[in-house]
Amino acid sequence: MDTQDSPTLHGAGTAAERAATVEDFRHNLASVQERIAAACKSVGRDPSSVRLLPVSKTVDEARLRLAYEAGCRQLGENKVQEAAHKAEALADLPGLRWSVIGHLQTNKAKVVARFADEFQALDRLRVAEVLDRRLQAEGRGLDVLVQVNTSGEASKFGLPPEEVEAFVRQLPAFSSLRVRGLMTLAAFSADPDRVRPCFVRLRELRDRLRQDAPDGVAMDELSMGMSGDFELAITEGATTVRVGQAIFGPRATPDSHYWPG
């Protein structure tokens, strides 16, 4: 269950209807931003400190053009080939940035190096090595987040929290990778008592790493929270929330399509 949207927590709102017009997208984006602002207000945070990353997996090119017209300038995708195809198809849209948020196999690293602006699921040195080599060949750099498995679920990718510090200390060797912080997927549950500890764990880990981060490594970003739990994530310090169905509406493709394996 590595990349599915989380179940909706009580009081967190419901998935939007399927967006089919520019006005639909404007409405859904405004609704999500209002929810972000309310969550920030509840804990005394500035809403501008939280980045909304619309997750566009399974959404077709025509609807993405509508979302762009409604104001989307960054899109998150789980599957590399799907993301690369969309990036090529939408290359005429100025300022559109792509974030790869799903598990990456080394044989797909060269594809990511060509088009992505951000990679949020770094959890292996071999992937860092291959990405760095391909990025240098392309003359590009890449923002990266280290994925942490804060729920301890075998179905999720990411490093165990206790292995993150040693991993991060090796990343300055890869000069094309700009390390920005950490990412996690919470436990797949509608129970906030199961979900919240995952977010707390990531924030506390980030705070510890920040105190003695290697040169060239920033620990500012906390990417956590999806359509069903992003408000809870914000109250625990999220700086990026990855929201799909609350913006685009329900998906025809089942979430199992995005599970490991």
C-alpha cells in the first residue's frame, strides 16, 4: 500500500467529485487551500509554509491541461513511465514542474534524471549513485527527499527511522542531488491515533537530523499527508502535502495498481 491515498479521517472532508472543467479544478484547489489554511490556523502556522503538491496519477493529459489553466504548476506522479509520458506531452506548458513521489528502480533513474524537478522517495544509495551519474551527464540537479517508513509496515518502502542518519551522512558525495528533507506515508488507517504517530516520528527525526546535518544537506522539508489525512499532517509540521483525489476526484484505476510489486 505504498502509494495509495489514505482513508479519510473523521472531520477531514471527503473526496471531490470528478473535476471536468477549469472551474471544477479552481473550486477543488480553493477548497483544499481553505482546508490547509484552517489546519494551519489551528496550530498557529502561516498557510504559506505549506506547499500543496497535486498528485495526478491516472489523470489524462486533457484534464491536466485544465488543472494547469486553473493554476497547477507542479504535479506529483508515482510511476516513472507515466510521469515521463505526461511531461513530454505537456512540455509546451511553461513553468510546469514534475515531482516523482513513488519507489524508483535503478533502471528508471536515467528517465527521472531527464525530466523530473524533484524526487521524494530516495531510500537506497544505489539509486542515489545512478541518479547522480545520470544527472551529471544531463547537466542537471535534482531536489530529493529521503523516504522514511514511519509506520513499520512491510508494505511500504522507505528506510527505518534508525537508519536514516547514517544514510543521510553519505548523500553529500552525490553533488547533483540537493537533499531537502524527509518524506513518509502514514499508516493506512482512518484512526488518527494510528496515523498521527507516523507524522510525529518524522518531525522528531527531522528535528534531530537538523542539529548536525552534513554540509550541503537541508532538513527543511517534511512531505507527509494525503487527501484523507493532510490536515492532521499539517498540525504535526508538514511542509508539503500530496493531494490527489480531493483535487482530481475519484480514480478509475484501483490503488492496488500502485502497490509494491
